Amino acid sequence: MSRRRGTLAPEDRALWDAVTKSIHPLSKPKTPAAEAESATAPPPAAKPKPKSPRSPAPVKPTVPNPPPLAALDRRTRGRVARGRIEIDARLDLHGHTLERARARLERFIAAAQAEGASLVLVITGKGGSGALRREVPLWLSSTHLRGLVIGFEEAARNHGGAGALYIRIRRPR
């Protein structure tokens, strides 16, 4: 015997009724009279904040977002790899801890910019856990160094390949 869709068998209906009697709503639904009353009632007044004895905190000046990073274009990368464009400075971070390497990188980039360098090579190495190889691009992308760096890219094989980065330095303002 087929039942119509949406109807329950008598034993299913009894089970459903038992379940619905055992549950309680989380909050009582508002009646139309209660809704009308709350709509006409004025909103509760906001409590005034107590004045603090201290002066208000100074407003921090907004710092503009640093410009986005740009990789070397294909032609420039090829000229650097072939030695037609000179690398202005090199930094080898082999054997340094992450903390020391970051400090050295920041000093190196700042000094390179002060000296007018436009392209530098930073050697991170391929071996070990690869922590420097993984972290240096993150440091270069941080807002702290993005103001000094135009962009960076993995070096050509003859300059260290995946274990080194070409970094383009922004001109000082």
C-alpha cells in the first residue's frame, strides 16, 4: 500500500508527537501585541561613558602602504645571468641563525640602498632544513623592508639558483 508523500504512518506519528512534546523552545516567540509595543517604545538610552582622568590616547599617523613588489623582467634577468648587468653587492647568510640572518639582511639592504646599489644577491643556501630559503622571501615581503626593496626573484643557476635571490633595491628618497 502506498502512502501519500508527506504523511506519516501511525507509529511514526506517535513517535514524532512524543519528541515534540519533550522539547522546549530556546526563547518564547513574540506575540503580535508584544512586537507592536516594542516597536513604539523608544530605544533604551545609552549610558554615558565615565570620563577617564587621563587624556585621550594620541592619534597615530597613518603610514601609507608600501608599494607592491615586482619581479625582474625577463630581459633584465637574462642580462644579469649572463653577466651583462653587474651585481652591486652580495650577502651570504650560510650558517646564521634566523635571528642573526634577519638582522644582517636588514642592515645589508639599508646599507646597499644608502650606497646607491640597484641589484644585490643574497645567498640563503639550499641545504639543511631550508629555513633561510623559506624565511628570507617572507622578510623581504614584510612592510619593514618593502619600502627598501622593489622586488626579488630566484637567482640564475650560475649565481646560486634556488639557494640565492636577486633583490632590486629602491632608490633613496
